[in-house]
Amino acid sequence: MSTAPSNAVRGPSPLRRLPDHKLLLGLFLPMQQGAWSPSRAPRSTSWTFDYIARCTMMAEELGFDLTFGLAQWLGKGGYGGAMRFREHEVDPIIANAALAAMTKRIVLINTVHVLYGWHPLHLAKFGAAMDHISGGRWGINIVTGYKPSEYRMFGLEPIEHDRRYIMADEFTTIMERLWSEDEELTFDGRFWKTERAFLAPKPGERRPFLVNAASSPAGLDYAAKHSDLIFITSPTGADPTQARGSLPAHIAKIKALTRSYGREVKTIINPHVICRSTEREARAAYDAILEHQDPVAADNFVQTFQSGDTASWRGHTRAQWVIGGNVHLVGSPEQIVDWFVQLHAAGCDGVQVNFFDYLPDLAFFGHEVLPLMREAGLRNT
């Protein structure tokens, strides 16, 4: 196991910038066509920047702590089907640059596949600029990628799983040193080299947020060494009762690994929230998503994840993939908040929610669920 980076290199944790809520609250933005659900059930959700901006500004007004933008590289037609699932996407790093100028408080995190032709100096420079534009509210979800089709889009051959994280470790180490050290950097690494590389201006006092989603031993070791937020996935699928039973041991392992590096980390999970005034109405909405699924898009979507070497999401069924999200929370506002309480008790420091029909579902969540979260002590008043 590698030794932890020194505090002089790492600097103060950006987690100190987050509000001191018992449960962090984030929003997964619908930056891809069809968002998370290969279903043609009626909804307003759109991948367009105008729609994403409205979601972000509403989330900030409601008091959400952060938003998250996924990145993807898909061919013509996306995952296919009549809906051409996820063919269109607004690039999240570009979108967040614009959103930074439209918001004041909310943290903006976006994904970058760092092994698809990036050099650490590129991302260090762009990240420092994003940090200044946003006033310290930007973060990067570092992804290595695992789909052979994505690597070949960039003229690259797929990389073996554990080797990807060795590469990501070197990439992130160089990037962090460029952010923190005040001398020119010459680095002769296995995968990247720099000669007298220098970055100015540096990020602010607390460097950008570093985020990762990992489940494999190699991925978790990388995340424990570098990340501030770790997106965790339920080892037992999307059913919250099963997730509640499997998460405590999983999260305890992550926290212990992180402590071995002398670091602070927060874990955050992705619930798909389907909330209505009554459980019956919420269940009807859940069933409608499944009933109107695009079978071709759903088959392709599921097959992509099941055929890769990623360790995440292995416990999910096909129907759970159609709904989307890592854990499904379906019910009345009171039931949703009770599930949040239970996820927190299982070790989750935060929830990064997604919806099916984003703007109306987010508005309902803000009006009906957030007050109950405050009453339950999950959110400060």
C-alpha cells in the first residue's frame, strides 16, 4: 500500500467548506438524454443546458449542498432504442463553468475520465481556473473509464483494471503537487512526465474537491488515498432494506482504509427518489416507469455494465437498472425521510438524489421532504 501524501502537499481539506449538516444533500443533474431511466413514461426532464441550470438554481435555493454531473462517451444513438437513450449530453466541466457564474453557494462537481488523453498539467490548470471562477466551489470526480469502446474512441487500447488505478494515483499526485507547490515541478513518472511545470494562480486555500466512486480493492485504495467524497454503491442492489443491511460493513471498511492514510472522507450514496403524497401514488409512478421502458435501450444499458470489469452495481437487477439510481426510495415524504435516517444510521454521510421528472419532482421534494428532514435533525434549520 502506498504511503499517504504529506499534509504539505495536500493542504487543508475542502470538506471544511461544506455546511455542518448531519446528512449532506446533493443532486445528480440530468446532463444526459433520458437521465437515469431508459423509460418513455411522460416527463419534462431534458438534457439541455437551460433545464440543467434551472435544476441547479432550484437546488441552491432549496439549500442543497452540491450538484454532480456525469460524463459519458457514447456512439451514435447512445444506448439505442426508440428514445436513443443518452445520445445527447452537455459536457459537465463546460456546464459547470457556466453554472459557477450563475450560482453563489452550491458546490459543483463534474466527472473527468483522466486516462482518455489528459495530462495532469491540463487538468491542474483548468481546475485552478474553475476554483477561482466558482469561489472554491468546484470539484472533480476522477474516473478511469472501463468501457473498451470509450478507450477506442480516443485511439487507445483498454487498460487492465488495477493498472488504471495505479495510473490514476500518479495522475492525481502530479495534479495535487501542481496545485500546492510553489516551485517548478519536474516529475519522471511511469506514465506521465513533466519538466519544470508550473501553475499560477494556485487554487484557493483549500484545493478543489476530489471525488471518486469505487468498489474494488484497487479503486477503494485510490479513493481512500486521494478523495474527499467517496460515492458508495449498495453491494446488494437497489432495494433499501437489503442495502441497509449490507452498507454498514462496506462503509466501515472504507472509513478504516481512509484512516490508515490519516485522512478525512465522507461517503455519499445515490438514491433515486420517487415521492408522492401517498405510498400508493409513489408506487404507481414507479410502476409506470417500468411499464413504459424502452426494452432495447434497457437491454443495452444493462449489458454495458454487466459485461465490463467494474465492481460497482453488480447486485442490481434489470428492473432496477430501468428505474436508475443506486438505491430506490419510493413512498410518501415521511417514508422517504425515514429511509434517509436509516441510510445515515448505516454509515452514509450524504445522499446524492436523482429523480425521474426532475423539475416537478425537485419542487415537491423541497416543499414536502426537506421540512421533514429538518424536523428529523438531518438538516440544520
